[in-house]
Amino acid sequence: MEKESKIYIAGHKGLVGSAIERVLKKEGYENILGKTHAELDLTEQSKVNEFFEVNRPEYVFLAAAKVGGIHANNTYPAEFIFSNIQIQNNVIDACYRFKTKNFFF
């Protein structure tokens, strides 16, 4: 990746995504895109496609996921899996459609 490359970190506020962002910034990458869940719901394909069409990220890191505590995970396991598969599929599809140079998962 070039230092001026446009990089999107899905999940940049979470544990893994924020660590990726810190490392990239430390290495001199500054053109980093991030959207909170309130700003971009990754389970909505049309919203994901719109974001990719407007921003055209060259590199994408997928660290976003629906998470919860032990109780939530035990109570709603299917909902968590379903949401996380939606996120994964929507971002992967957008990377393909908008010709992202590289995707990190």
C-alpha cells in the first residue's frame, strides 16, 4: 500500500479495528476512512454499495462485527451469526463490485 492510498477500516472503533488504525497511522498512512454503525449500517447492502461508490476505498480491512456479552451471545446466537454473515457478505461483495485493490479479513 502506498502512504496516500485510500484505506477503509470497517469496525475502526472496536478492539481489532482501532489497533489496525493505530498501526497504520504510526506507519504514516493518513487517508483512512471509518464510519460508525450509526453512520453506516453494514448489514444494509444498498448503504454499503453507496459508501463504496462515493468513497472508492483502495484497501479494505474488515474488523466489524455485531458483538455482545456472554448473555447476549447465549440468548441470541442465530441473530449474531446472521448479522455478521450479512456484514461479511456485503463488504466482500462491495469490494468485488468496486474493484478494491486488496481486502483484509
